[in-house]
Amino acid sequence: MRELRSALGSDLEGSSEHLNRRLRELRDAGWEIPSNKDDRQLPPDTYRVEVKGAKLWIDEERAAQQAFRPSQRVRRIVLDRDGSRCRVCGIGVGESYPGEPNAKARLTIGHRVPQERLRSRGAADDIDNWRTECSRCNETVRNELPDPEQYDEVVAEIRQLRTAELRQLSSWMQSGERSRSRLDQAYDRARNLSHNEREQLMSYLQRTLGES
Ligand SMILES: [Zn+2]
């Protein structure tokens, strides 16, 4: 990190956000650069270049890369289509992550099939390959998933469900999100209580249930 800063010069002093943005651009272009956050073996403030991607400083490579960038129009269409929810974990814009009331979700759009793979197959990039992802899922998901779900495999799994479960699934699919039961909503509210209030609530529950 120190070497990067000095290489980039004084105009970047104190601007780690700028540096992070550059790293994101490289990662979007197929570079795999784990940090200490991805690999605990790495010392803090250290990055390791594992895979080189498109050379963004060469005009043709950057142009080829940008052809795969979504336009504002595509972004809007995909976000609307997906009901402004992460298609991976289901979180909505501005909602907080379970157990982390201070971490608010930011939404972006990402490829279901990584663009590198599309390119190597000579496949066109169509809107069905874009999906809404929260920034957290967007960072981890692309390289982790071998390939997106296949229709036949999903249906094989769904055939195992009981009729009541099928009915539930059908209604979730139609409304575009998993509906939250009264119990889910109570849980959402309860886990946003302060630490002391949660303790208080837990002993209330245990007393009520005769568990203590
Ligand atoms: Zn997510």
C-alpha cells in the first residue's frame, strides 16, 4: 500500500478512497488482487496480484472492457426489474445487514456469468445476464460461484417441496421478494434493540416460556 501511494504521487495523499476506486476498477477488469480482508495470511495493508486482467492503460483493452460496462439506462432497468433488492442475499437498498445495524446495503449491478467467461465464450452480454447485487455480495460472489444456477437443477430441487411450500414459493416469486411473517418482523425489530434491551427481552422470553 505504501509503495502504491508513493508511486501514484502526492496528488493522492490522504486519499485512500481514490486508491480503492482504482483497485476496484482493476478487479472489475479481471484482476485478482486479494488483500488482508480476503486472505488473513497477508499482513495488513498488503496486496497480492494473483491474476492479471485487462490492461486498462492501453486504449484498445480499456475500450473492450467498457463495452461490458452497463449504461445508466441498463442499471435503471435492472434495478427496477429486480425490485431494488440484492438477488443474492435479498437485502433492499438502505437496509442493514442481519446482526449489523450500522452496515447499510448499497446496491450495484453485476454479471451472473462473469464477463471474463462471457468474453472467452464469445457470448454477447445481454440484460438477462445482469442482476442487482449489494456491494458486499458483488465483491465475493463473482469468483466464488462456479456457474449460476441452472433451470433443470433448480426445478429438480423444487420437485421435492410439499404443496404448501410450493404455494409459498410461488407467492414469493410473484411478489419478487420473500414475504416477512409477523415472527420475522418481530425478530427484525427485536435484534435492533440495544444490547441491554435485548438481554432484557431474552429473559422476558425465557420467563414466559418457563425456561428459567
Ligand atoms: Zn447481497
